[in-house]
Amino acid sequence: DAAGFTCTGSSCAGGPNNPNALAVYTSCNSLSSGQLCTPTCITGYTPSSGFVLNCVGGRYTSTTTCTPNTCSSGPSSNTDPFADYTSCNSLATGQTCTPTCTAGFTVVGSISLFC
């Protein structure tokens, strides 16, 4: 008779065996085996889907990747109405671009924008 017998998930307090440097696992480290872990990523990155924890010795293997967000438009402030930010519209986090001027206008000075 197996009455009273239960299996309880092991603690995951030790964190991941293979941490992704861009991921934040704080919410996962308070969980146990069998629970869904959905880490976050540092600012500018989006995590892949969560994963079910399987903790051994308090640690787990992470399958999370953090994908750079894209900058879909030029700067949000201090913009020159004759500047052309087209080259900046499809950058990923960490990339830079150099805006140009629209036809009939000349660049004065230099700037490099960081996504």
C-alpha cells in the first residue's frame, strides 16, 4: 500500500548550472523541480520561452536565450527635423548607427547613436 507516499520537487535555490550572462534567474531560484521557470533578461533583451525545472543538487540547466531587442525608430528626443534616421531603424541592442541629412542639407558635426 503506497498511502502517504509523495514525491516533492527538489529546491532550485542554487541557480542554473549554465547561466546565460544576459538572463536574470531570481524568480526561478525560489522554485522547485517540476515548476515553470520564466527568467527575465537585462534591459534591451527579450527572453526565449520558459522551461520546466529539473533540479539536481539544488541546481538546474537553463535553456533560456536572450535575444537583442530592435530599435524600430530613431531617437525620441532632440531630433533635427532634417535628419534622416533610416539607417538607425533596424538596429539591435548594442549596435550603433550614424544618421545622415535629408536631400538639400549637409551634416555638420558627427554623432553616433547607440541602440
